[in-house]
Amino acid sequence: MPVRMTVLASGSRGNCTVISASQGSILVDAGISCRETLKRMKQAGEDPHRLKAVVISHEHSDHVAGLRVLAHKLKLPVYMTGATYQSWRRWARDKEGKPAKLERVEYFEAGRSFSITDISIMPFTIPHDAADPCGFTFVASGVKLGFVTDLGCMTANIKHHLRACHGLMIESNHDLEMLRNGPYPWMVKQRVMSRVGHLSNSALADFLKEDYDGSAEFIVLAHLSEQNNHPDHAYAEAEKALKARCQLFESNAPLFAAEQDKPLQTPALG
């Protein structure tokens, strides 16, 4: 079976992605309801019975809103860092209003790889205003997928981990002018533009022009702001950046924009 990435939801109202390989699949983040997660998996042809675990990038609600119910219903172990779990427990509540618990929790640390079935996972630290936020690479059957959203800037460590990826999902959150002139309070605008906020279209373009190695067979632009971005703006800046370096690559990777309200299935690899 080929390796596949299926983005069920991406944006400030919820994030959830399926990584599938020959021996099973994993869910990265659980920011939409259990019912909606299963509905979108069915729409995309992903079998929930193949899910082996949920892997959490950080504790913000748009990444964990559906976690407790989903993990309980599907009897799945949840993988996260210890700091992320403790931060999640400070605000998550069960039906009785008590601090929520997860039945099966497995801890990982940034910089130390671990495996779920035949998928090898490398978590790495990203700059975001959360307890212990992580990006990931996933390797199965010789295919490497890079996954990094919710980051304020591209660090040398992130660039290192994203080299030699066959598929790449990366944040293109906002257009700087739309954000500056948009409806958000100034304090929120400052947070989004900070080094622990979200990656802009232009910051991603700088990465694609200066540091991207051209190895990906597809690139998913993720976590687009509904208020401060538009897919056309994100596409345009990314395409311009790639064309500026096209002499380095045999062909440009196709670009996709992940959406908030419907699934996106990328080309199968391997």
C-alpha cells in the first residue's frame, strides 16, 4: 500500500490529518469533533479501523478539541509530550466538568524518534506560543513526509528536518497586508506576526527561495487564515518563489491548499 497524507481539516477552526501506510494509519491532531473526523475520513476513503494512534502537535484547542471523545470512542493511544499533556489537562474537562483524562497516553520528546506500526516519527521543536509544540517527519516504505504548521519562523533545526521530504505540508497562514489592515485587535496581530505566532505567505516564500531543496513531489499550503489570507495569495507567493529557483529542479512540485471544511487527499507515494 502506498504512503498517503489526507488533510481532513486545516485552519483556526480545527486541524486534523491522516498519515496512511501499509500496516495502518495515524491521526495527527484532533481539532474537529469525533463525528466530523469520521465523516471526513469516509468522504476521503480512509478507514477509521486502520487508525492505530493519535499524535498531537500541541495543546491549542484547534488541534485537540475532539481528542478526548475520539480517543475514547476508537480506543486509541494518544502520543504527545509530557508538557503538552499537562497543559491540555489544565483546561480540558469531561462531561461532569472535571479535569479530563486520556485512557492511554504515550509520551515522546522532541529530537527522539519513535514508531507506530511501520511509520517512523521524528518530532522536532517549533517556535509557537504553546507548552512544547512540535513539527514532525513521518517515514514509511522509504517515503518521507514533512509536517509543520503553527510556527512563527523557520529555524535552522526545522529546515534540517524538512530536507529530503517526498511530500511536505507547511504553514502559509496569512498575507501580511491583509493581517495589518484586517479586523483583529492589534494585540492579536502582534501575536500572529511574532516569532512564536504563525508563518506568513512571504516567510514561507523566503524558505522556498532560499532553503527548500526541491525534493517534494507535492507541497500542501496549510493553516490558511480565513480572515487574513486567500488561497490565491498563498498560491501566488509560493509559485513565484518556486519559479525563482526552478533551474534547480527538474519539475515544480504541485501545490495544494488545505481547506477548513473539506478533506484534501494528496497524491499517493511509494
